[in-house]
Amino acid sequence: MYKFLTKNGQTLAFGLGVLITVIFLISVVSNMGEFTAMAEEKQMETTIFDFGLYGAMALAVIAAAAMVIFGLAQVVTSFKSSMKGILGFVALLVVFFVSYSMTDTDISPYIQGAIDKFEQGGAEFTEGNLKFISGGISTTIVLVVVAAAAFVVSEITNLFK
């Protein structure tokens, strides 16, 4: 199965995406006359685009599951060569948990305004949610700085080679 997917996996994935897209386009184009004739309020209630949305969500779930399954299979089958990736993932988790634990939960008026807008839509923000969001933003900033520094260092070392 692995050899088959290595050889034909991209072609199969592309073909499945094209098939879903063609079916979606056929269903939308064939019903477009009825859709445009509807009142604008009724257009919001139509299910003409549901197949495309569900198809895209299904493909995303399949891709995520395949990524996790094949990633774990790779780690299990060749653990020694996967150590760099595992250590990188652990470093990412450490940076996130340090950022998460250092987050101050005091809310500025600007952030409170954003929270109020989201809560009007039915969302609920807790102290844990705010710490998680802030930890994620801080981790992203650290990763951008590390990537920029790595880029500069690699360009300088390539200059002297």
C-alpha cells in the first residue's frame, strides 16, 4: 500500500479533487437559473453550494488524517531518523507552554472591545481561552523571529562559502 501511494498518491488526490470539483460545478451550473431567480432572502437559505462545502471539508479531514497516520507510521518505522523532527516538535511545545504560562490575563480596553463583539455572536471567552490565544500569538512571533534569524545566518554563511 505504501509503495502504491508513494507512486500514485498525488495523482489519486488530484483526481479526487478534480472529480469533486466537476460534480460541484455541474450541480451549481445546472441550478444557477433557479438560484438567480430566487429572492435574496431565499438565496441565503439555499443548499445549492452544500456539496462543494461538504466535499472540501471531507477532503481536508482525509488529508489531515492521512498526514497524522503516515507521519506516525514514519516515526514508528524509522525512529532514529525521525529524532530531529521529534526534537523540533518538543521545542515548539516548550515555546508554546512557556508563552502560555507567562501570559498576563489583564484585558486592555481594545481587547475587551473585540471580546464583546465575539460574545455578541455567541462565543464565550474564559481566562484559559485568552491565555491559549496569547500563547499561540507569542509562539508565532518567536517562530517568525527564529526563522528570520536562521535566514540571515544561512545567507551570511553561504556568502563565505
